[in-house]
Amino acid sequence: MNRTEFWKIIDDAVTQTPKAREVCELIKHELRKRSEEEIVAFEEESCRIMHEAYRADLWTIAYIILGGCSDDGFDYLRYWLICQGSSVFQQVLDHPETLADFDQRTAEYSCQEFGSIAREVYEEKTDDYQISIDESLYGPGELIGEILDDDAKRERYPELWARFMED
């Protein structure tokens, strides 16, 4: 499964619902129609995309908007971001500040469920939960950029800091 096929599955689900958890259910439904090899390839592509989004600038914006963001929370945010579809995902990677443009009353900024979609469907087909993928894809990847302290965050993103951190 290449990047285009991966995003087609996601984008097709996103056209049916704006809710990340429902997107996950639609993705599972689609993956159930696929071969074991395609499910593994979906998991691998998901890991590659998660690695691309393992960026300090995005994490900083998430920290400011959410009033903090743990490493697990950042994983769940990146899963949620994938569940917004390819164009939104790319827009936020290109301009992380746009993460603040989501409606704060409805944006969940978290979707832990996405992280286990492929393994769940794979287990249904094979009775084995452990998907064997390229070992370099395990874990969060190499953080791109540098984590900032609060003073540097405030200095780099003064408008967002004022909007979200200074109540």
C-alpha cells in the first residue's frame, strides 16, 4: 500500500463523518476487506506518517493550545490529525499554528483508537495481534526540531500564548 492508497482510505472515511472515532470505525470496515499484506502495509504507512509528524513545532503548538501535552497525548493528537484527512494533515504540518483554527468547543485533539486499528483487524483475520513490520518503524521516531521551554514558547508564539495560556 502506497501513500496515495493509505490517504484514500482515510479521506473516504472523513467524507462520511467529521468525528475521529467514527472515522476509525470506517477505516476498520475498509481494512476488513483487505488482505493481511495490505493491513500490514497500512500499519507501516501509518507509522511513517506518525514519524513525519513527530515534530517539536507541532508539539509546541499542541502544548500551548491544550495547556500541556504529554508524549502519549502527542501520539493521540497525531492520530487525531491523521483522522482529519490528508489535506488537513498536510496543512497543519506546513503551518502548525493552524491547529489553533479548529473550533475549540468541538475539536477533540485526541484519538487513541487510531493507533490500534490495523492490529485489531489483523487479529480478526489471523488470531495474531502482533503485526510484523519494519523494525525502524517502531516507536515515535526521531524528534524533528527542538523542544522549547515556556519562555521560548511564549516568545516564538506570542499570539497563541496570549490566547490559550494567559487566562
